Amino acid sequence: MAELENEEQYEVMIQRIEELLPLVSNETPLTDRNMIELVVISNLVEEYEEKYYPIEEPTLAEIIKDEMDERGITQKQLAEMLGVSPSRISEYMNGKAEPTLKVARLLYKKLDIDPDFILGAE
């Protein structure tokens, strides 16, 4: 299948998607020409974005910080929750140390962070 060759084509396809979205719904048959066009263009745009605008996985520190912000807790409070020193939390946040298995379990239990992500599994 063809692919988008430049940013101009990408922008035109984004505009076309915006035009097509109001014309289809979950009930639209897959054989409908607007639905077919939307699927084809969406796939082209997705491939272009994966190539030129890849989304990187967040770091463990970024996830911890997001969860702390969401819960309104400080590094000191997190240290108390995990039974480690505030300086250890700082090391996790700066990438200077990785959590032990015990701390990884607590990050999962207390902040609901996916254990596979904490342990670096894919």
C-alpha cells in the first residue's frame, strides 16, 4: 500500500479524517464508502505518525511523579508509604537507583503502577 510522503499530505489526510468523522458511526457498515475511506486514511496517518512522531514510553520516574501529582502526595509522603527514605525516592526520581522487588510491589499496591513496567518487562 502507498504511504504518505510528506507533511503536506499528512495535513490534508488529517483534514479529510475530520470531514469523514461526522459521516460515520459505530453502526455504519464496513462496506460504506465513507467508512472504507476513513479506515484507509486513518491507517496511512497512523503509519506516518509512528514513523515521524513516535510516542516514547514514559520513564518510571515520570509515572511515579504523575501518580504522586494525581494523589496530591509529596516525595516525603511517598517515602513513608513505601518505607524508604526521602533520599531513596529522590534517587528513583533521578534514575540513580531502581526500586527493590519489595518497593516495586509497594509501588504497585500503593500507586497502582503496572509491575511489568516497574520491573522493565515488556
